[in-house]
Amino acid sequence: MTAGVPRITAVDTYDIRFPTSRELDGSDAMNPDPDYSAAYVVLRTDAGDGREGHGFTFTIGRGNDVQVSAIEALRSHVIGRPVDELCADPSSLSSDLSGDSQLRWLGPEKGVMHMAIGAVVNAVWDLAARRAGKPLWQLLADAEPEWLASQVDYRYIADALTPDEALALLKRGRDGAAQRAVRLCATGYPGYTTSPGWLGYSDEKLTRLAGQAVTDGFTQIKLKVGADLQDDIRRCRAARAAVGDGIRIAIDANQRWNVDEAVEWSRALAEFNPYWIEEPTSPDDILGHAAIRQAVAPIKVATGEHVQNRIVFKQLLQAGAIDVLQIDAARVGGVNENLAILLLAAKYGVPVCPHAGGVGLCELVQHLSMFDYVALSGTTDDRVIEYVDHLHEHFVDPVRIVHGHYAAPAAPGFSAQMRQESLDTYRYPGGAFWAADGAAREEKAGA
């Protein structure tokens, strides 16, 4: 190693879990009892400037330890890397991790290992933005189009997006970018809220939170559906009465249905004018999504929360299978792969409305949408970022919602850093909360 060159010296991991299942926060037809969790990673350096890179991927409890172990398996690829080189070219690490000849067998580019890669790659981007003194959205928006285009892996998507096409899209996106950045900082980016719509909530709570959402300035809410049709009809009727006809209501089945069921169920709810049906079937079923889209129009079809990589997104777009593309900041291989997906969406003219229902996902994905607005698509028309009102207090730079809009982050980084107190309290199984919870359960069992 070259003396005096700052390097990555440690990759620290944390299994962080929050007991959200106890209030049914996050509940849906497929996941009735989620404990929102983060497989969390910190990249430490010997640069002497105190800057670290923070990243994570999202799970809903059991198995979070497996995700943490997957991140730990990447440690040897990261420790010792020169910090300056890594931050100047995050794609170098992204390519090495995705292309590892043995780890790749566990994917390739999907599942637990790919999400682990995303956590580490996102931590690198957090570190790069901190060192640049910019929030990530601004770092990306200010970057030269040629450099941004070089950060994308075009393997398996070149039949839909070539490097030259990506560069042309990014150059076009620079027109008016400075003015859009000013507008973004003044007015924020439109959001919508899922907070009223968790499946485990009572009708009273749904109605109260839906009305509050309108008061708070949101123009769209989302309801979880798919467990029982009559319950869904009743809940959609209550929500529509609470918000009126001028507010969009999206519905989300969380992959619950077969294709025919998705069509029948969506048609049964059509009287409530749902804006989109989200994840109506398996995220891997491209042709199923296309069939559903054709059958339920004008209800739009949205998906992406569980789409595993840029290749599946490419096929969804090529097949005309979706009306709304939903990126997730922590499902795919990090910022680099999400750049590819945003570019694909821009080429096909499909609006991006990110998924953010989980711990820290709002904090991360706002940066990607804001970059897309400022320096790629140039519009927020029919584009909204999901917002859930859970667990933001555990982050050093939490999201801020102002009259239904995400306020543009100003602090350097990717907004990924969790508070040390939260790490100490909710680390599983030995953190203060879980240790006390375990002791209480033992005491109750012995009584």
C-alpha cells in the first residue's frame, strides 16, 4: 500500500430491528406482522477527517441477520481500497462486487447478496457526497453527464439503452437544471402517503389518518388491499368518503394475486377510482403484469419494490407491462444500478414513483427522485415519492415534509446515517430495547 493514501479501514455491520408489528405499522396482505429492520453498514477510513460512509438495506425482521452476514461477506472487497479513488469512481466497486466469480453464483444480481452489494455501494456514495460537501441529489445533478453515464453497467440492458443513448439523455437533462434545482429547494418534491392505509388498521384509524393526510397537503394516499374483497370495498369506500373525489387513492396488493384474481379484484374496486394497482402479482411475472395492465385500464399498473435488478425493469418497460415504475433505493445494487433504471424509465417515458415504505427508505430515495427531476427527466408531472410516518427520528438527517412535499436535503451525504443512540437501543438481540424485552418475556413465562 502507498504510504499516506487514505483507505477504507473497517466495514462495521449492525442488525437493527424496530418492533413495528406491535402496532401493525407496515401491515399488508402478504406481510401481516413486519418488524421494520435495517442491515446497516458503516465504512470507516483513516483519512483523519471524521467522515464515514453509511448504508443499509431494508428487511422486515426475521432474516435480517442473514442480510447482515451477506454484507460481512463483502468486507474483503472493500477494506484497503483508496478512499479518493473509490469516491471518484464508485462503479469500480459496484462492478467488482457484482462480478465476483464465486459470490455471483448466489445471485446473480438478485436476492440477499445483491441487496448486500446495494448497502455497501450506497455507503460509498454517502461517503463520496460527504467528502464533496453536497447532498447526494446535488452531487449527482452537478456531475458531468459523461461521468454519470460511465457509472452505469450496461450489461444485459444494451438492447434497450446504449451508452450513447444514456449520455444523450443526461446531456438533455442538463438544460434548465440550475433553475429546477432552485425550484426544488423552494418548493420540494411532491409526496404521497401510505400511513393511513396499513391493512391492520381499523376503519376509524384509516378514516382519521386519511383526512389528516389531506389536511397535511398530500394529494394522494395509498391503501393496502388483497386479503378480503369485502373488507377492501368497505375500506376503499371509507377512504374515498374521507378524502373526497379530488384526491388520488392508489391501492397495493403486495404480490397477493394470480393474474386472473388481480384483474377481477381490481375491477371490483374500480368504482372507487383507484389511481394505480401496485404489485398485483409476482414482481418476476413480466407478461402477467402486461396482461393485467391491458385488462384493468384505465387503472394504472405500478411495480418495482421487489424487482430485483435493472434487467427485469428493462423487460417490464419493453413489454409495456407497467404505467408507473417504482424504484427502491435498497433493493437493487445501489445508486449505480438505480441510475440505470432511471435512465431506462426516461428513455421509455414512464414516470418514476419510488417505493419508500420501510425504515430509512424515504431518507434515501428522495435523493434519487430529486436528481431525476433536476438533471434527467426534468419534470414532476405524475411523479410522487411514497412517504410513511415511521422511524424518521432515528436518523441524523431525517426527511422533512412540508405541505405534502419532500423538502430538499441540504446536509452532505445520502441521509443514511442513524443516530448512535438508536443503534445502541435497537441492535438485535443485545441492544437495550431487545435485551429488556427478552428479560420481560422470560419473567412473564416464569410467572
